[in-house]
Amino acid sequence: MNSTLTDIKATPLIYDEFKIYICPNNIFIEPVQNPNIILNIDRIDFTTQKQINNGQIPTEIKSQTIAGILGVVKLLIGPYIIVIKKREFVGKIDGHDIWKLIDVDILPIPKTRLHINEIQERMDFEYLNMIKQTFNTPYYYFSYTYDLTHTMQRLYNIPSSFVNIPMFARADQRFLWNYFLIKNFCMDHHEFFVPIIHGFIAINNCTLNGKDFVWTVVSRRSRNRHGPRLLKRGIDQNGNVANFVETEMIVEYNNTKSSYVQTRGSIPLYWAQYPTLKYKPAMQIAQNENHLEAATIHFNEQISIYGQQILINLIDHRGAEQELERNYHDIVTMLDNNKIKYEAFDFHSECKKMRWDRLSILVNRVAHEQDNLKYFLLGSDGKLLILQKGVFRTNCVDCLDRTNVVQSLLGRRILTVMLQKMDILNFGQKVEDQLDFESLFKSVWADHADIISIQYSGTGALKTDFTRTGKRTYNGMFRDLKNSLLRYYKNNLRDGVRQDSIDLVLGNYVVNAEESASLSCPLEVRPALKYFMYPIILMIALAMFMANAVFTSEYNTGTYIFLLFWGAMVMCVLSLIFYYGKEFVNYPRLSSFDNGKRHHHQS
């Protein structure tokens, strides 16, 4: 508790550049900073040893340069090692370099593929592509000397003895994205393995009133209950909620450090909204689950980590979202915890007809709580000046679009307080009045919205025109329409594969080496014939209808009958597709996913 923030982060625990040598029987990994040791991976028995470099590496083998190891994953051929091929410098937090993952290499450790059959080789290739797809989702971040999984306040409270513990071991496990990939392999080789987070980081060097400071936004996505938006909603029995994100705003000026934390997460009830080809699938609240028990677990953890909880619920108070809002309110009432306060704000009703200025009603309503919860401030001498005592936990249905708008407004308000306290802004000055910085602030929060949205929904965020400009515009509404249609396509026809890919990397599904040999492989399961036939018939009918409607030079009774026939075919096939909607949705194949109708393979 008495350790300084800098002491804990200062010890270089991880090498930041390596040469990798792929030999017939071994893979050697040599740190550039310390070529006296090597990591020797046996390609026959897959054992890993850290050794003194005594010339084991054949001189004729050429090396590749890598920036670290993310871990090891076992597929059908055997284990693959995932290494950082390319990185990009983002900036510095408290003097420590922060990097963004740009590209990875996934290298097979086994020296041969002769031990697997043809089907296994094909399935192994499909598994491999899933892992690549996961790491192609923006963005992953890492540092060799700074623990990105923790907020500044948590780092301050870490005991000084933690300085001798490997970074992956003292990381906040909720945000350690490659936990499964490294947990069985790096205990004795921790200096070779790089912990990563998934989310968003923007580091900006700024000047106000002639004073230079660094303003940073860090968002950390939880690996618990993770997946695409319509496949992962609500809570699980361990109290984990879907799309949980911790967002920290950091200001550094003249060795003084300040940070402010907010959280977002799905409504902590057992509820679902499984894709069915409908534009807005029905929200289902489970009737036979103990909602109170799960919510209690969730909020007990949140209070133990963050302190007081101000719950800002932005969903509608009528229509499809009404029951969800009512049940959330009832659960909070039953919790009867004086550290939890519920604030409901019907975003769409309050801001209808593009009256987004009315969001000030909500900000003013919670201003007193925000002032009481405070923020974290550490003096230039390392002395603690202020502790943050609680957080705003904001949600809408997806915890994306409405949520991000409100978080940016709360962030701007407290940032003014922080900058005044640090003597960067004068008393009476506000962030929104500093035109250049306000433009940067809006741009960063809009980029933040887009990236977090891509990670959860597959598209950029909605309503970012307000975040970027402070106004709701018709151009922004058209952009939202485009993103909404793209979300519909991805959520119904692509997200099953994305969920499978995530489950592979996070260890929610472990590949059995006997798949496609003595055991069935879930990837071999193919949809029923109608999954392919109905869309083909639909496309033929639509093409015939359009061809006759556009290219017919003269209309007669026969033409009208022809158009009527193909038009009826289009409507009939569309009706059948939507009637059997669940059968056409791309659901996961690896998890024991239950959409109320089907059960999938479980390892």
C-alpha cells in the first residue's frame, strides 16, 4: 500500500525484441537484449526450456525478428506458438512505452503433419483461420514495463512485494486477454511472454494555457462472458456481464498524475436476444433463473473493486425495452444496498426530435454524485491527494451508442475539474470552451465509440455525429442507417464464426486432438439443405422478376402473369426463410449454445 506507482512499474520484466530460429527439431527464441539465454522449444515432444546460449542454434539457420510471444494454442496438428510480428508505438503512460498489436504469426511447433489425416488437416486450417480472425479484430495493446490491465489507482494500491511477481501473474485477470494462451506455458519463462489487453487507447500530447500535459483514454474489455452482441447478453452464474468495459481517463502534468474511471456492462439479469433474422429480435428474460443471486455476485465484485455504484440505465421505458427496465429497477430495489444508486433516463424519449441538448438534464442530475465520488490524484512527490470512491456504471441495450455519448459527457465534466485542480485550466475555464482541445476530445471519444462498437457489434458506433460535433445531424442519421443494416447482416450471418473464434483464443473451447479421427469435429457439421436452397431459389426468383420488370419492352397479359408469378415466388420464399429464421442464422458450432431450439457440440 505504501509503494509508489513508479516503483511497481519500473522493473523491466519482459524482453521487447527477439530473434526466432525455426530449425528442423527445435525452435529457438533469443532475446536481443540478453543473447546469453535462449528459449528452446522441442518440436518433437513440445517441451520448453530456458537455457544458457552455448551455440545450440545452427549457424546456417536464418532468424526472424519478433516483438514478443502471446502464447501457445493447441489445435489438431498440435501446439502453435503465437508471436508478435508487427507492432506500432502509441505513446507513453507515466514514461512507459505503449504498443498496439498490428500483426501476428502463428507458427506450428510440430515438425510434421504426417500424424493427422486429410480431414484433420482441413479442420486444423479452419481452426487456424479462426484464431487469425480474432487477432485481426481491432485493437490489442501491450507494454513491456507498464501493467495495462490495472488503473492508476489500483496500481497505487498494489503492495510493494508485487514488484517481484511477473506481470501476467499480478495482472487483473478480467482484462488479461491472452490468459489462456500463456497460463500453462510461461510460469518459468515469463520474460518472453507479453500480456495484452483488448479495447482502445489514445495518448495525446496537449497544451492549454501554455502548459503541456498528456491526456490519455484507456478502455479495457473483459474476457469474461465475451462475444458478439446478439449472442452474448446479460449475466452468467458467476456474475460476469456481457460487454463489460472499464474506461480510464488519465492526465499527466509535471509528474502529477490523475485518472478517472467509468464502467459499462450489460444489464445484470439473465436475458437474451438471440438472432432470428428479425431486425429486432425479441428480448427474453429467463423465468427460471435466480436473477437476484447473480446480480448480488456481480455488484459485490463491482463494489469491492470500484466502490460506490451509480447505475445509469439509458434504455426505453416503453415498448420492447420496457420489461427489461422494470426488472432491472426491481432487482436493484431488492438488493437494498446503500452503495448502489439507480438512475433511469429514457434516452430516446428525452432526446426525441434530435433534442440532444436535453442530455444536460441527466448530467446535471448526477453532478452531485460525480463530485462526491471524486477522481484519483497523485502529487508530483508521489503523495496521494485524492482517491476515487466509486464509478458510474452506464448501460443501454448494447452498452455502445447511447452509453458512449453519456460517458463522454460525464468524462468532459470531470476532466474540467481535474485540469483546474492541476492548474492547467484556470478557475472558471471549461474544457468545452477550449476550441482546439474540445475538438480533440470529441474526436477521441468518437473513435473510442467506433472501436468498442466494432469489437462487440461488428460495425462502427451509432450517434457518433453528436460525439464528434456536439450536434445530431441528418448525415449522421444516414450513417447510422448504414451501420444498422451492416450490423443486421453480421449479427445474423457472420457472428457464429466470430463467437467460435473468440472461444478458441479465450479457452472456452479446447480442441481435442482426436477430432475428425476417433471423435467428431464440430466444424464438420453442415447446415441442412434448405439453408442453401432457399436463398438460391430466392435469388433466381428475384433475378427473373427484375429481368422482366426492367428489360421487357412491351407489357401484355403474359408479362403481367410472369411478373406476378415470380413476385409471388419471391414473397413465398422470403416468408419461408423468416418462418424458419433460426435455421438460417449463423450460430456458433463450438459452444453448447442453446437458442431455445438446438444444442451444439460441447468439448
